[in-house]
Amino acid sequence: MAPTSIKTVLISESVDPRCRTILEENGIQVTEKQNMKKEELLAEIGLYDGLVVRSATKVTADIISAAHNLKIIGRAGTGVDNVDVDAATHKGIIVMNTPSGNTISAAELTCALLMSLSRNVPQAAMSMKQGNWDRKKFMGSELYGKVLGIVGLGRIGKEVATRMQSFGMKTIGYDPITPPEVTASWGVEQMSLEQLWPLCDYITVHTPLMPSTVGLLNDNTFAKCKKGVKVVNCARGGIIDEAALLRALESGQCGGAGLDVFNEEPPKNRSLVDHPNVISCPHLGASTKEAQARCGEDIAQQIVDMVKGKNLVGAVNAQVLAGTFSQESHLLIKLGESLGALLRSCSAAKKSFSRVQITTQGECMKSCTGYMKSAVLVGLLSQDSESRPNLINVLSLSKQKEIEVGQTQDASEGGGVCKVELVASGCNYSVSGSVQGGVPVLLELNGSVFRQPIALCGNLLFFKASSGSQLLSSLAGVLTANGVEIQSFSAPTAHPEDPWHCVGVSSLLPDLSVLKPLVKDAAQLQI
């Protein structure tokens, strides 16, 4: 990915001072304004290239719509529930979090709640403060030998597992992404959720909140668990169905719950918070000095690394950019965008595109398959100034425009070639290009193969006409009369009927119609 220009950043919440320091040391102007009202943020967000938030700032669709210059939203923390990621993606804005910043703190709080549930520590402490000495009332259970079910075996789940194993707990788990052999290497046996529920003495959840995890623990799943199972949620409110949890607590099916997160924060319904078998915290998972320092530093360094074109860490909506940080990828992206722009120019008179097919040929083109489709579409849709197409949003834009997009990789044919075919209003167009000598070049246009590859840079005029001895001189006369000079000329290798030619020109023609007496079709673009 070519470096992204980030010159100004707004920090709208309290983050570690190192965040500002790192950004400013790398030439980024920082403004800090805490406790901004929505109306204030709406009024000012258009001034900034970047926004850094924690969890209090709600970056809604209307705020994103008002962010005319915004290129990145940085969340100094893990979850991005407070950011409308879909709206940001549609506008081509990167949403970035700090995936490892609060891992240790969240894992330690989870362990603290597990231990507190086993020994009733908070309830006993409160009883002591009330002047009581109730040893029998707070009889607990050892963690040793008990089974801990971990749902979600990412960074935090792994850290919880290794810590609770030191108490002699058996750790089992479920994760749809992490391979079983990986979790087995740190002592967690994976199994299906249906197998996991009845085996657990304790269950802790460490998944994002998404449609598949909403209400993951509900009446049905509690019924499959051991009677008296204890549960912990330090991930996201909503993963445990709160009404079902309350029913399980009342019936004794659930023996206790440790909750750091709720559906609504702060919770207006106090039924769970006030329940004697519930230990609750006001969303403290990342509330340690170390986690806040780490998240503040991480988000700043991630922004700086992206700006410098080093790498991209923590982008939740820009996976397409993962392989775009080498010089080779920069050139291939430019090739794709240029080929798309040329097709757009050739089909400028057509009202709509219905299908695009991208074929990359050669073993060396395998690395670009993740982003070449997006690069071509950026070039093809680049005149859509309202949507500002880029690599992040162009796939969703093409879907909105009902453009059918296909992509194939052919390792056996040719080498280092990208071919793009377009259907627009029933007409077919095609271009082929490659990168040669560190320059993106055009090899073929609509069946016309050029004698010499055409460098895809500068002002290029393409025209379709029968070759003749007077063609170039006649064309030069028309161009000169319109203040345009010819700088280069490229002809096709063969001479099919009405082949395409290319001239490099000093500037684009104000009106292509002046060429009508000489050519059958014409297109021009500036790269």
C-alpha cells in the first residue's frame, strides 16, 4: 500500500500521553478534546485526517458522513462496538484497534472473577465491613481438578488458560478459527459446544459480539450444563442472555456469575447486579495503567507504521491491504488502477458496467490476487467523486452498483500479466498489462497488441482508426491546432481492421469530438 497521508489527528478521549508524543514525533499534528458532545464532534471532525477514541465516543454514521477528510479511526482498545464499521468501510475509512493492548489485563480480571466465584471473596469482604463474621456462610470450592470451558481461544482465551492451569484446572474450549493442534500446544482440548457444555464446572467467554455469538449462553445451553455451573463474561455484554442467566441463577442451574460487561452500560436493570451470587464490575477489563499505556502507544505506533508504509496492524475492515506494503505491490496496484481507468475511458459513453473479469497470469502474480480486483475497480470507478472509491470500499461500491466481478489466477499461462475484460451496455472491452522495468505498462487494448509496451503514466490519447501514411500527420495537425503536442506514438503489431493506436500528449484534449473526422473512436486519460 502506498503511504497514507495523515497530517492531523483528533484524540477525543483520555489516552496515555505517549500516544500524542509518538504521533507528534512523526510529524502528525495532534488536537486533544475530551468529553466532546456529538454536535461538537460533528462540527469539527471534517478538519481531521485521523480520529483516536476509546469506548465513550460514539462514531456513528452521521459523524462519519461529516468526516470529509477522515482516513482512519483508531480505537485504543480491542472492541469497536462504538464505531459504525460498515459506514466507515463504505466511505473508505480504515477502522483500527489495538488487538493485544489489553490482553493481559482482561485475562487477569477473568482469573480474578473465577477465583472470587470459587471462594466468595467479594461477598465475604462486604460482610466483614458490615461487622459480621460468617465463616460458614461463605463456604467455597477449590479450583484444583475442576473443568474450565473457554469459549473463544484467541489472545485472551489463551492467557486465561495458561494461568488457570497453574491452579490445576483442566482447560477445554471451543473456537471456530484457531486450529485444535494449536490450542493443544498450550493445554486446551478443543471440542464442539454441544460436547463442552455438560463437562464444565466453570465457563468463560472471550468472543467478539456478532450475530453468531449473541445469546450464546441462553436457556437451552444452561439446561445442557452441569447444575451449579459458574460463568464469567469479561468480553462483551450480550454474549450471555441476561434474562436466561437470571433464571438459571434463581433455579440454581447456574451457581454464580462474574460479569464485567452488560447489554446496557451502566445497566438500568439491576436484577443481576443485585443478585447475591453475582460478582459485577463496571467494565474494568482494560482498566489498568499498563493496558491504557499499551493501548495508547500501540494505536499511535500502528498509525505511524501505516503512514510510513511499513505495515498494517489491527485493521478490522481493511484485510485487502494486508499484502500491499512492498514496492512490488505498489507497482501492481498502480497497474490495476491504470487498466481500470483505461477501460473506464474507453467505455465513457456507456451508461453502466455489468461485468468485469480479471485474470492474472503467471506464478509471480499469485501474490497480488488479494488486492488486484480492488485495484482494477478503483480505476474503473474513480470518477465516482461522491463515494471516493479506494481499496477499502470499492468492493462494496461495485456490489451496490450491481457489477458482477470475477477473478481467476492462471499460473500456467504467460508471466506477470494482468488481463481485464469489461462488459458495458452490451459492448466488450479488454486490456492487458504488466510491470516491466519497474513501470506499469499496457500490452494490449481491445485486441490491438502494441509493438512496444506503453508506459502507463502521463497524458495518453488512444484512438481507433485505419492505419495510413497520412494518419499521424493529420492527427498532429488537429492536436497542434488545439494546443496539444505529440510526445510519443505507439502502433499495434498487426493491422486488423481499425486497430487502436496510442499517442503520449502534452495535455488532454478539451473536446475529443475534434478527432471525429479522423478516427472511429477515441479515449484519453491522465495517469
